[in-house]
Amino acid sequence: MSAPPEVPSSLFDHQLLFVTGKGGVGKTTIAAALAQLGAQQGKRVLACDIDATGGLGAMFEAGPIGFVPSVVAPGVSVMSMDTEASLREYLKVNLRVPLVGWIGPLAKTFDFVATAAPGVREILTVGKLCYEVRERHFDLVVADAPASGHVVGQLGAPQAINDLVKVGQIRSQTDWMIELLSDPARTGVIPVTTPEEMPVTETLELTERIARETSASVVAVVVNRVLPELFSTREEEVFEALRSPAVAASISVALGGEVAPVLEAARLAVNLRRAGASDLRRLHEQLEASVPLLLVPYLFTRVGGLRSTRQVASALADELDL
Amino acid sequence: MSALAGARASLDRLLASKEIAIACGPGGVGKTTVAAAAAAMAACHHGGRVLVLTVDPARRLADALGLPGIGNAEYRVPPELFKEAGITPRGELWAAQLDTRAGWDALVERHAPDPTTRREILENPLYRNISSRFVQSHDYIAMERLFEIHSTGDYDLIVVDTPPSRHALDFLDAPQRMAEFFSSRLLRWLTAPARSRMITLASRPFQQVAERVLGTQFLTDIEQFFVLFRSMQAGFVERAEAVVRLLGERRTTFLVVSTLESLPLSEAEAFSEELSRRDLHLGAVVLNRTLPAYLRDPDALATARALEERAEEVAARLETDPAVTAPVLREVAESFINFSLVARREAEQRAELAQAPEVVTTAPVFEHDIASLPGLLALGETIWT
């Protein structure tokens, strides 16, 4: 578990980072913490809430977040993805035609088109992110990307469109998007997991799918909510001895209170940690050796808000030797 | 919302009276496992044929059942597995995992007006893209498959594990959206003969812009696709409406699954509110992976605090080497205090549950992952009555 992480100091030299992972692993917290750390490294960072659930803004104690980036902390701006707004922006920037007349009905029918046509939402999402990178409004764009399977769709969207559209303006644009997404020096995917069976399995599957179905690279895996190791092997023997009824009884007498539940809680903690440790080991063994694992400890004290963003950022900074 | 006199509301009673139970909730809370556990319990205690249908492409269901794999076809969980677990179930447990691509193909097979159209649709590049890559289509196929299986009358109870969705009940809207799409003006416009479309003054700029952006070939592909697709309109719309109806009937209930962490729980509450807004039946809330109650015991907490302060003294009294034992005692105490904080936060969250349905049931945190039928049944026992 304590293998030295070989993290390239260049994690924050990327221009586009997709933070993804199975629901419930704390992906948004990690995305916020990475944005925060990037800003501390002197980067102008844009964090994008792709699911538009408002979770990312809350990690900075910010109010409602819209499509237009708003500054939420020194060096950190946050935006919320809105594919329809993205389409409008695209049309405004790329087609210098008067939009009146058909942009109205377009808005109404947009949902239907997006429901039926392949990858419309995906390309508008990933297109907006690539656009922000290209325009250099920010040094680093951190995407709080959707759960595992969906991110593959997004990363693969430009290629999918390329397969369908052979000529025209879109084609040339998807070409440069593919170029950006395929460049491991500029674009990276960071899957987030917890030390549990399903999230680890899904993370391994995800890294495989990213390698197989997209041209993007996984630049690090974050393991969130790692429980502390309570005892060394020797201490564990001592602990086992303490749990024997006779010893537990004398501790209870000494303290003037029943110690059994306290010992039981420690046993539970040891077992939960141990179950996680085997999943962590599996991740370590099956993940490509070049991909660093960044461990973030379980926070007993807080869930959500700027305080936990700060705590997670500082844990990540330790892992990255910043 | 009132329980029958004498009998306490429980998952047991709820599922005994339903034909479809849809497990929904935020991702990462153990939805698949809870759905499978509920189905296994129903198969054991209520009898009949019970199917658990997972729409999650990950192999969670097979893993939870300890099976090598489950496909698109319904598969009976071998009775020997129950026997090995020392249980004689009253009924049969079946499992199936949704395959979006196969689901779409089956739909086309069913609704295409003739073999030529069918073949053309299946070979259209846009169709192939929609059916395999397009994520939202998953939701639609899930509901479609549920309807299809239910209408065979092969099962007494179908428990559905819904796709992880941040947007509350997206999957419920999928049939409606599909129906709306078919009746939309846009589709009619797209499928109108090219000539009549071109002469519409209003649409000319759109056509010009679309050609510049997308290229003519792609537009032709789209057009062909929609023309073909529209030939299936009647079947699709009728079907979508039937699915929506079925979800609203009394024989269908919803189980909202969550943990007691603040983020998942607020999402779960959004699910519950959405269900009631739509007049759908919220049957139960299942709170998974809750910490044991002894962690909230104030006496135990006081003991832990005393132990933390007096670790050296206690270690000395135990006639052991205090230098070795005291740090262990302190770790034990600190660990209790840490987990106790989380447990109390959980209790607080539970007390604040705004819209509590008749059945709120909790499953404890399991020290090991559930990867077998006995494990599943052990979880099932905790939420059943």
C-alpha cells in the first residue's frame, strides 16, 4: 500500500483533466480538490460540473453556478455544463450567420434532437471543454465528468462523429479535438475509486475501456476514503489479547464502564480496513505500473463543503509531494 | 399510508402484494445488491417465480450472486446454490442483465413494418451508433424490457435495478420522451420529402447551415434514418404509453435505496419527492451500510473517552508492558470516537428524512463484500421484516 507514488510533477501541467468514477466515491470532492491544488500551483483553473447537479459549486461554498464561469476561489472558476448553451455558443462563434428565426425553434426541438441523434450531448460537452482549452482562457480545465461508462462516450464522441461525418466544418473541428484528447501531455483522465470491491473492479474496467475505446490516457487513479491502519502486526496480537473476556472485564472495571462495544468497534474498523486493503492491493497489482495511485484518507470529521475540499486537497498535495 | 391493524409494514408485506418493484437511488449505495437481496428473499419466502433484472452494464449482479455471468436472457439461479446455503426456497429466483444493443435490435425486429425496412434500419450507421454508444437509450430500453418481460406473465415479481442516474428519474421519462420525439414537428420536418422541405422559406437557413456544418452525406444518412425510424412510430408510441401506464399502476412500487451519508441521502430524497410528484408509489426506503447502534451509545462513548485519557494507567493495571499496550488502547479508543461521530451523524440524517414512507428499513455495513447467495440472504434478512 505504501509503494512510493511516482507521480509526474506534470499532473498540473495538463490542460484538461477528466475526473471520473462510479457514483458515490467522492468524485466531485476530488475534482474540487484538484482544482484547488492547481490554483495553488499558480494555474488559472476552470472546474466544470458536467452533471450540473450543483455539487461542485457547493464544494467551494458557492451559490448557483451557471454556464458562464464564475470565480469561486482565488484562481478557481466553476461552470455548470449546459449542452444547449454550448450549442448556441458554438453556432455564434463558428457561423457568422444571423441566428434569428431558427434559433428559437431550435431550442424547443433541441431536447428531441439530443434524445435521438447519436452523441449530440456528448460532443457538445466535450467540445465546450476543448474550446476552453484552445482559447486559453484558463491554464487547466478540470471536468467533474459523469460516472464511468458515460465518460467513455464523451471521450469517444469526437471519434464517433468523425466516423459518421466525412466532410464539412464539424469534421475539421473534431479532428483538432481528437488531437487534444489524444495528447497525454495535455489531456488526462483521473478515475476516482474507494477501496471497495465494486468501485475497484469498475475502475479497472474503466481504465481498460479508456485504453481500448478512446485515445485518452489515464494519468493517475485516486483512491478516496482509505481507512486508517489501526495496528501493526505486533499491535494486532496485543489487541486480540485485549479482546479476551477476562482482559476486557478488567479494563471495564478499571474504567468503571463497559468496554466491550469500544473493543468491538475497533474490531469492525480493523475488518473494514482489511477488506479495503485487499481491494487496494488488487488495484495496485492490476493497474498499469506507470499509473500512480493517490491515496486520500477517510475524513471522519466532515463531508462536503470548502472545509473538506481543503482537507482533501492537502492530502492530495502530500501524495503528490507538493 | 396506514398499516393494516395487527401487521407491521415491512418489505416482506410490501413485496407480497406487488408485481414490480423498482429499486432506484443514487449511485454507489449498493442498489444492485439490495435489489438482488430483496428478490432472493421473495423467492425464498413468497414462492413463485421472481426475477431480478439489472440494467447496469457492470457485472455486479452476477458478482453478488456468485455466478460467473448473467446475460440478456433470463437465467435461473441454480437451486443447488440455495441448497448449499442450507435453504429450501419456496419459489424460483431468476436473473437477467440488460443488453442495450440486443434490446434495440429486438425492438426493431418487432416494430419494423417489413423485412427490407428492418434490414435497412439495422444497417444504418446512425442506428448502430444510437444502439451501442448512446447512453440515454439505455434508460428507454430498460423500461421497454421490463414491460416486455412483465407482459409474458412468466413472473410473480420482477425487481428492477435501475441505471445509476444523477438526474433523479430520467429512466421514467424515457418512454414518454421517445413518444414525444416521434410526434415532434422536427421529426416530421426531417422526414418530409426533400423538395417540399427545401422550398419552405423558414427552413432554408437551417438547411444551409446544417450542410456547412455537417456535410451533405451525413444529412442524407440522418434523413434516411429518420424516414426508416418513423415507419415504426405507431408501435413505439403505443408501447411507450403502455410502459408509462404500467409504472403508475398499483402493482408497481418503488424502493429508494441510499446510504446515510449526506450527499447520497439528499439525492435519495430528491428521488422520493419526484416519485410523489408523479403520483408513483414509494413503497420503501432502504438505508444500506449503516453503522451499528452501539457506536451511538453515550455510555460507550464516555468509556472510550476515559480509555483515551487513562490508557497508560489501564495498561499498567493489566500487568502487561504499558509501552506496548497503552498505544493499542489509545488507538482503540480513538477509533471508537471517530466512528461514533460518523454513526451519530448517520442517526441525525435518518431523523431528518423528510418524506418517510411506511417502510424504512436498514441494512448494516458488511465487513466483507457480498459475493454469494448466502451473503445476499444475510443482507436480505436484515431488511425483510
